Amino acid sequence: MKTFSASTAQSLLFQPWAVVPLLWVAATVAGLLLERHISLTSQAMLYVLAVVLASYTLGWVESVVCAVGAVVAFNFFFVPPRWTFEVDGREHLITLFTMLLVALTISHLAAGLRREAEMARLNARRAQQLQELASGLSGLTSAQDMATMGRVALDEAFAGPNLLVLRRPDGELDTPEGLAPAVRDGLLCCMREVAVLGPGTGRWPGLDAWYLPLGDKQQTSGAALVQPALASDTGGREHAQALCTLVWQALLRLSLDSSMRAAQSEAQHQQLQSTYLAAISHDLRTPLAAVVGAASALQTQRDKLSPQEQDRLLGSIVSEASYLCNLTENTLQLVSLSNAPGELHRDWESMEEIVGAVLARVRGRDPARRIKSQVPEGLPLIKADPVLLAQLLDNLLDNALKYSIDAIDLSVSARAHEMQVCVKDRGPGIAPEDQASMFEPYTRGDVASQRGAGLGLALCRAIAHAHGGTLAFEQRSGGGSNFILTLPMETQQPGSLTS
């Protein structure tokens, strides 16, 4: 013997075919209870009301059955002779037929209205999904992420299984392993023909799915498979096409952005090369002309020149050649760091030794001993490339010597997990409008009296970044510049490392 729970009984109660007899019973009971107070026409209206309720809540077949059953029940219970299916009188027969016609008409109109309401709700959901998909795709920067979001949207709109694959650079589709050959052929065909295949399209109508290309005749980015596919579901096919179009437009935007960035990078590279050639040609031409002129004078007029003139020409050759060496070294180092950042040979080094070596070289350009250094003893070691750090400090000190006439302070300090090296001078400083571009190559500010390609500070910043540090500028109160090099320090020093 079977038992039914309350939920089971409730689910059976609201089944469509269970509602139909309930409406008949309700209309009949109401008519019998009100029989002494209402006319036969009003009793018929109770059944018409039952038909209206059925039409708005049940399907077309259930509504028609309810309408026919209501006419039969009205005839049996209320039309004379009562309790029979016979009809006494032409007037009652006309009433029954009219009632049946009205009931069927109401059922038909209600069913049509319900279909239109369902279609309107479906279109609203589809429009909302398109809007959400467009919004989601706009924030993605990966083609694979876009394809994944597109497939998820297809799964939400259609029962599936659905598929969305992208086109590889070699022109083939990046299909998953184990995909049926027929499905792969359909995806390739729709992509190559740039046409929708499947039921209702006029192309391969025997298929059980829609095959949709991602793209147009100029460019295709992939293909999609959508199931189920019905030839009569024009709206569904159009919605699938709209979803695929949004995904393709997002992929096209990504491709255009990539092409634009590549074009901008190439334009910047060309502009950089032009600027480099212009700057280098100018800065090489002048010292080379000076070297050639001095060497030519010594070669052709040596006997006519005094020893002082000869020493002056030799000093000019040495000075200009040193400048050319420095310019060449800066250029090569900047190119090397720009092309292969991070590939440094770093080892444990002492900042005291690096500063000492730099000062020993710079003393030849600082006969007045303007550079004052403050390097405390016992500084922690840092992992660095000593040659590059020495070149960085050499460039900063060389700039300070060229642009200032007062004392120059070089100080080193260690705090927390970083080490700071400061180079301070009392020169003219750097104008606020030039501070944003002072670390860019070929930038020399507004000091026109000094020559150079403007590579020194750009190289200093590149060396600092290559060591994981920073190079900052501060305007000193009272005039002058303060360049602050900050380098990271390892927590464990070589002496404290344990095996």
C-alpha cells in the first residue's frame, strides 16, 4: 500500500489536469448554492469565469478541455431537462453553443497573450544577458578569458552541450582533444564559409546543432557550436549569433589594441632612434673635430708650436677622447640594460670600497677637492654589480662637478632593509617643468652651456632599477639638487648565513 506525503499531495493538486476538474466542481457548487438567487445566464457566467481562469493559468489543450467540460457540466446540472445531457428548447441550445464559442475564443486569446508575454520575458532576459556579456568582455585582456566567458554565456542561454573555440595563428581551430570529427568539420566549415550552419539556416539542415562563426568575411577568430537547435527557433538562433558577435568584437578589439600598441612602440622606437642619431651625431662631431684638429696641428706644425701650445693641444686630445669614452660607455650600458633588464652579475659588495674607487677616479676632475664624503664604517654588504654602481656614482658626481661650483656632499647610510646614497650639490637645480623628464634619455634640461646627449641620468635610473632600487630627485632648500639612490639590502649577510 502506497503512502503520500503532504508535499506529494500538494504537487499533484497543482498539476494542470488536476486543476481542470477543480474548476468544474467550483463552478458547479457555486451555481447550485446560488441557484435561488441568480438566473440561468448568471450560472453560465460562473462556468465562463472558470474557463477564463483556466485560459490564463493552463496550457492550450487544458483550456480547451476545460471549456468543453464547462459547457457539458452546465448542460447536465442546470439546463432543462436537468440531470441529463438533453437540451429542451432552441434557446438553450443556442446558449450552449454561444457559451462554447466564447469559452474557446477566450482560451485562444489567452494562450496567444501568454505566448507573447513569455516571449517578451525571454527577450528581456536575452537583452540583459547581452548587456552583461558586453560589460564583462570590456574588462578582459586575454583572448582565452573572452572565449571562456562566451562559452559560459552560451551555456546560460542554451541547454547544450555548447562549444566555443578560437582560431590558432596557423589558421586551424584550437579544439579540445577527443572532439568528434563531424563536429570539428562543422566548426571548420562554418568558419571558412563565414556562415551559420544547421537547422533553419538553409545550410546543412540535417545537423542537430547550430555552427556559428566568430567573425566576418574580412577576419574570423573562431567558431561556436550551440545545442539544442530547432529550425523553428529563429529567435534562439539570432540570440546565439548576437552572443558570438559580442565575443568576436571583443577579440577584434583585443587584436586592434595589440596592433596599436605595437605600432606605437615601433613609432616610439623610430623616434628614439632619430633622437639618438641626432644627439649622438652632434655630441660625437664636436669632440672628434677637436681631436682631429689638435692632432693635425701637432702633426703639421709641431716645429712651429711652443711647448706650452703642444701641451695644450695634447690636453685637449686627452680631454675630448675621455669625453668620447664616457659617452660611448654610457650609451652601451643604457642599450644593454634596456634590452636585457635584470640580467646582472651581482655579488656581495662593500659600498665603502665602491665609493672609494669612484672617488679615486673622480679626484683627477676635482683638483679643488670639492667632494666631501661621509661613509660610516661597518656598513652591511649589498648584492650588486660593482662596475655598474661605480658608473652610476661617477655620473652623479660628474654632473655635480659640472653644474655647481660649491662643495658636493656624498653620504651613505643604512636603515631597515635598504641603503641610501645621497649626492648633494649647490648648483642651479632643476626647473619644476623639467623634473618629470629629467630621467629620460637625451634630456639635458635648460642648461644650454653644457654639452652631452643626456644619457647620464637615464643610465643612472636604469642601473638603480636593475638592482631593484630607485633613484629620486629632491630640490634642496636654499638651492641645489639632491639625488637619492636607494638599494635593497639582504636580511642575512654572508657572515650570518648557515649551511
